[in-house]
Amino acid sequence: MSWAGPFQIEIGKTRYSTPPKYSHSTSPSDNEDTIPLVCFSHLRWNFVYQRPQHLLSRFARDYRVYFVEEPVDSESRTAWLDVRTDEGGVRVVVPKLPEGRTVEQTNETLRTLLDDFFAAEGIVDPVLWYYTPMSLDFTDHMKGRVTVYDCMDELSAFKGAPPELIERERTLLDKADLVFTGGYSLWEAKRSLHANAHPFPSSVDVAHFAQARAGMAEPDDQKDIPHPRLGFYGVIDERLDIALLDELAAKRPDLHLVMVGPVVKIDPATLPKHPNIHYLGPKVYDELPQYLAGWDVALMPFALNESTRFISPTKTPEYLAGGCPVVSTAIRDVVRTYGDSGVVRIAGTADEFAAAIDAALEDAKDRDRLLRTADAVLSDMSWDKTWNEMKEKIECAL
């Protein structure tokens, strides 16, 4: 494919990092009973294990799932797709594009690459699943038997969001047959924009995080941190109240804050530096219970701003499944769902956080009551339940 002007690019072939789980080299009817589901996401499959991974790995039990990531730059002048098969059966599709291209060139290349790939894979009339409205720039011509918009966050409020995102979302809402939201507050914001919108708050894999309750071997980078030990895992970005952490650590040097996760979209140099704040970097999903097992209290020190107005943090039920009491700022969906639970305390200022942490440490002394209460809160929560309810709504729309 050639472009007007000096920029020129060749469309290459798909390269499979792992052997295809499904083969359509002879005929699309090889798997004619397996409906393809194609997801377009702004998140990387191997970044942080969260809502998309929980849901799509389960959909892969019944659907032929493709997870299409945003493109990454390549030194090659050939545009191509890197396709690998996740152990759960999800096919992860990563476009590799030459540098120096315009937005228009990117979108046209992605259209060509994906159209050719879909044809080669025998993907006909799939379920189209969107996490980002910006993917419409190269998929608006695609037709699916059902189109789903899983709106897990209010992306337009995030730092660095493209200005055209709101307009793209309106287009996606018109295109979608079903809209799922990542929490009740987000559903309240979207339900007037779509007649078939449904709230699906963040859920939990109880068995995975309950490993922390039995005690686990301490990770090397955490084992020497003194107690009381307060923990947070997740993305460290503009949604965290950095000033609150700074003041809390300064006022209470006896409390040690363990921060697990990648630093994204903010300068690491701006993070508070105190002897009792310990930044341990990103960890994989399987490691999280090991860290959680060594905490006395789990923290959710989110800032109250536009980027957190509609969030429903997955980590709330995960912390509870691990048997850890929680102290959180007044995130609307956290207050609504857990505020009266007796195992999640809500605080605002550093002094309030310190008092809530002290109270939570006292709560943790009655371990049996803490676990009974947490189990009661989690009794109706699971990713399997969320997946089954979503699947039922999709199948009704087929």
C-alpha cells in the first residue's frame, strides 16, 4: 500500500508468536459452531490483570475470542500483526506499525490489516466488544451480530484523553446493541444515553485472593518491611491522592505504606518520599495474594476528582477476599456498596485516615468476625456470575 507524499508502507503478513488455537486454513466452517468475539481495547492484555482479562478469558470457554490492542511502533517499514494465544485461549492481536505515520495513515493501515486477518481467520459476523470508542476510527465499517460497549471507566476524564473521545463515544452508543458499565454510578451517567444499559460492578475471584487468608511465604521485597503494614496494589497514576499519602506518612512514621504497581502518566519524581513508603513496582496477578497476606490493612487512597467520579475499584472485594480490612476515600460506589459493611472504613483527611487505620487494626484482632463479615459482603460476588449474566444478555440479542 502506498500513500500520497513521501511516506510509504507495505502491508505484511500476520505473524503468530504461538501456534493458532483455531485454524481456518481450509474453510471457516472448521469451527462453525464457535462464534467469534472480537474485543478492541486501549489496555494491554499483559499490563494489569483486571476486568477485561477476567471476562474475556471466561468468554473464551464458549467463544473464539480475539483481543485487539492498540498499535505499537516498529522499526520495520512493513505493517503486520503479531498474534499470540494466551493460555486461556484468548488470541491477543498486536498491530506493529512503522513510525512517522499520520493518524489517517494509522487508521487506514489498521483497517487493511484487520480486514485481511479476519478473512484469513474466517471471522464472519462476530460479536464486537469495545472498551474504547477510539477504535471506531478503524472499525466503523465492521458489522457484528451483536455490538457490546463495556464501559469500565469514564475515559474522557482520564489524563491525556483525546478531545474527540466524547464524540466517538456518542457514535459507539448509537452503534451498540448492549452497554455494560463498570459500576452503578457510571450506569446512572449512561443509562439515559442508551436503552439497553446494564450495571456490572467490579467483581472478584474469591478463591484466588482467599489464599492470603491462610498465610503465604513473604515476598523478598516485602518481608523486611516493619508492621503495621498498610498496602495498596494497582496502577499508580493521577487517580491517587498523592498529597494524602505524603501527609499520612509524615504524620505517622510508625505506619509503613506498601505501594505495589506500575507508575503511569505521572512523573515518578513527584511521588512522596518517606522512609515508611515503600514502592515495590508492578507484580503479576498470581503474586498479589502473597503481598496481601502480609498486610495489616489495605488502602484505597484515591483522589476525589473527575477521573475517579465513576470508578468501582476491583481491589475492594479482592482485599476483603484476602481477609484484609480496608480504609478508602469516599469513592461513591465504594461508599454505596461497602460503607455500612463494617469491614471498609471511609476517611478523607490524613488525620481521618490515621484514625480509621487504627480502628481497622483493632477490627483485625477479632479475625473470625472480620472474615465472617467479609464473606457475607462477598457472598453474591464472582466474575463467573458477572460473566454468566453478560453472556445471557448477549445471547438474547443474537
